[in-house]
Amino acid sequence: MAGVLSGCGGEEAGDVEAPRGSGVDAAAAGEVIAELVQALQEPGPASEPRWPAYFDVNADAVGLGEVSMRYLVDDAAQTASLPEGQWAGVVDLSWSIDQADPAPAHAEVSVIFSGSGDELRIAGVGGGGRVAPLWLQEPVEVARGTASMAIVAGERAAERAARYVRLADQGVRAVGEVLRPRRQGVVIEAPASVEQLDTVLGTEPGSHGGIAAVTTPIDGSTAPGAPTHVFLNPAQFAGLAPRGAQVVITHEITHVVTEAATAVGVPLWLTEGFADYVALRDSTVPVAEAASQILAQVRKRGAPRSLPSDAEFAVRTDKLGASYEAAWLACTVLVDEGGEAALLRFHRAVMAGDSVTQALDDVFGIDEARLIALWRARLVELAG
């Protein structure tokens, strides 16, 4: 999936055999992109479309709002990796989902063309290290809940989409008990594979192999207010027990509501620990079980002398689970110190730009050294 993502089906454009040896035709590419935008903005199937038919079907299913596309330039490096007769171009894309995204997303995407002139077709979208929206990848199933929607590709997509919106609606309710409800709906996107997840997000292959979900802006930007969705790694998520799946979804929805994905200067121990606090707030799981990995480390090596660094939340680290648990326990220590309302004020202050040191002093009247001491004592107590 890191290379060409072609259309499928009887007579879709992705099935047309490309002329061998065809070269770049920027003028024709600009024309077919303009035709595609017009078709996406108008209801009903296009007449003899020069792109995979699922583009139009998916756009209608997801409720595509604003959309614009403009051909920019060919990509010689990506073209060199394609079959003869195909070539890659870079297209400026802006898009949004009605009733879900607060503003349009904006990114450069790779479009794979075949042929030239009047015979030019769009064969697929993706690759080149650029983001590639799931609705432009392959046919998807869409389900809508009361406060969420799911866009799902791959096997049993309709069944999975229905399950995801049930989990998301419950997650929205749980987050709403702690935080102000979000005006826009929550969008869950589930590619067909982890390889396709990396293609959708424009990341290196293997970037998300060890995680069940990630919340991130759909266009790869870090701009405040960028539309942010929850993306699932289907293999990892499918292996979760029902209770674990709900915790993961509620955790990720907390990130959506707090706009954690675009926060600058906020330590990950706070964003991740806070999201776990919300997700586990009403859990009946014993703390010793919920924090089993970090407590095992404490029994073996003693309590850490500092809160988890951002590097300890790297996807490929073998201590990722322990880092999340340690961060969660730090937030529970703050609740014990000043109550849930104080934790919320502290979190809002740091998200708004205050330093951890300043916010701890303002809200709890303690410094970071005191927090670490309380946290270490809790770890030792629980591990004993």
C-alpha cells in the first residue's frame, strides 16, 4: 500500500491498462483534476469518469463538504518506482467532512496518472511520503452514530464501522462528563491494514505497527484548529478485549476534544496521562492491574526519578505501556492532592501555554519536585 493504490471494479478507470511508455502530461492532468473537482461537488455519477468510480461514491457517503484540487507538478522520484505507463503528480488538495470538521484540511497529495492527452486517467492516490485521504484509497463503508461517524475500509467494513460508532458514542458521553462537549462530531477512520494507515498519514512504513490508535490532524499539519480524526490500526485494535477497546477510544476522543494533537510545548506525560485519567475514570479495574507494567518495573529497578520524557512515548519503545501507566498515575496523584477540578484547571493552564512549574504552583501550591516525590511514593506503595 506504500506504492500505487489503484481503483478496482469492472470498468473503473483504475482497471484501464495504461499505454506503455507514456510520459508526463501536465496539461491533461490539470484538466482531469478540474473535472474530478466538479464531479465531487455535484451529486450523481459523472459521465464516463476518468478516475476510479469509488471516488464519487465515497465522497457522497462521507458527506464531503468543501473540496478543491489543483495540479502542481510531476514527481519524478515517485514516477521512477511506478510501472511503465504510469507517472506521479503532486496535487494541492483541500477538503472537509460536513458536520464533523471545524475547518478544511489542506495538503499536497500524490496522484498516480496513466496515459496522456484525452486518454489520461487517474489510477490511484498515495505514496511519495504524502498524506492520502482514506476516501481516495478504496471503497469505504460509513456508519453514523449520535455524536460520531466511522469511515472504514477492508474486510467486514460495515460491521466494524457500526461497532466503532457505538464505542465512539460511549466515549463521547464519558468525555462529556469531565470536559465541555465538542461542537463537531468525532470521526473514526479505520484503514484496511497498518500499511494503509501509514499511507493515509504519509508516514514511514512501520510507524504505527505497535499501537492500536492514534489521534492526529488529517492533513499532517500542526496548525491549531486543524481537523483531527482518530485513526485505528485494524490488526492491533481487533485484538483488544471489549473493555480495552472502549478505553482506547475514550482516550483518543479526549485528545480530540482537548486538541492535544496540535498542542505545543505540553509534555506528553500530561496529555497522555490526562487522556488515560478520563478514559479510566469510572473503571472498576484494580489499580495494580491497570498499572501492572510500571509496577513490575518498580519492583525490579525501583521507582523512576523523573516523570516519563516525551522520548519514552515513542511508538517503537518497548516500555511504551509502562510510560502510559506512569503518566496516568501522576494525574491520579494530582487528583488526590487537589481534586478532579484542580486537575482540569492545571491541564487547561498548561494547554494554554503556562509552564508545568507555574501551573503546579498556581493550582496546587507545589513544585515539580514535590509532584515527583508524591508520585514515586505512590509507585512504591502500589508495588509493595
